[in-house]
Amino acid sequence: MNDALVIGPFSTSWLELISFMLSVVTVWLNIRQLHWAWLFSIVSSLMYGVVFYQSALYGDMALQAVFVAVSVQGWIWWLRGIEQRALPVTALTQRGQLAVFASWGVSFVAIAAALRIYTDSDVPYSDAFLTAGSLVGQYLLAKKRIENWLTWIAVDVLYVGLYLYKGLQLTAVLYGIFVLMAVQGWKRWKQDLQN
């Protein structure tokens, strides 16, 4: 699955290509609030974990393991709700927004330190910042907080540059698509929130 594959201007692998396709399906299903998104998230996260390991993006590799765990929890919440109530789209309070930013900051510092000390990563700070932001985004998505889409827009724009730098051209395109999909998710969920 790691044999070189050339698709137009992109050099990739079958593993990256399949991960790419499953990831697009995941976000498409998330926008529509369909619980099957979580199954696709689990499979694509496991596959992208291997892709990121091979690219020495260790923060992103570890993030995929977290995505699998959060995806299992998200699937349960989206199917059963929380405390036997359906899980609606909601917005964070001002206090919740502060907690999100604080969590992102603390996670960034901890992940950056670990990557600097324990790995040979050549991008420990950008990897750590985006990994921390992705953790926040995934948690907000699992809780159906509308701010997850704003988080993903910010993170995905920056990921495009990181993946281009690391030679993961197809994944950079994927994250460009994710930006557009996140904008659509924001609009669709905002309508649900207002209703």
C-alpha cells in the first residue's frame, strides 16, 4: 500500500489516497450530522496514523490514536445523546471559549516539549500547535459545538502549508478541501442552531 502512485501532479501512495477518500466522506457525513461519520473517522485515522509516522509527523500520528478514541465516544454520543437526551448543536459560553483557548495553549506547550525532546521531528512547534488545535476541534465536534467548524477552518488552513512542506501533496489538497467543507459545516450547523 506504500508503493508510489502518481495522480496528475501529485506523488502519493495508495495508503494516503484511500485515507484521503475516507476523510472526505467523514467530513461530508459530519456536516450532515450522520453518526456513520465516526466509523469512517476511525478507519481513516488508523490509516493516516501510518502515513504520518512515515513522514515523521509524530504529533499528527499520535493525534490519530486520539481521534480513534474520540470517534468511539462521539459515535456513542451522537447515537444515544447525553444523559438519554438527543445531542443538539449548541454554542460555547464565553467561559467555554476561554477553556478551549486555554486547553489549546497548554496542550501546545506539552506536545511541543515532547516532540522536541523525544522525537527527531523537524517541525515540532507547528506539529504541536496543529495537533493541539485538532484535539480541541475533535472534542468540540463530538459534543456538537458549532465552534468546532471555526477551529477546523483555522487548523486546516495552517495544515495545508505544513503538509506541502512535508511533501504530502495529496493530504495538503485534502486539507484545502476540508477548509471549504468546514465553511459549509459552519453554515449548515448555524442554521440548525438558530432553529
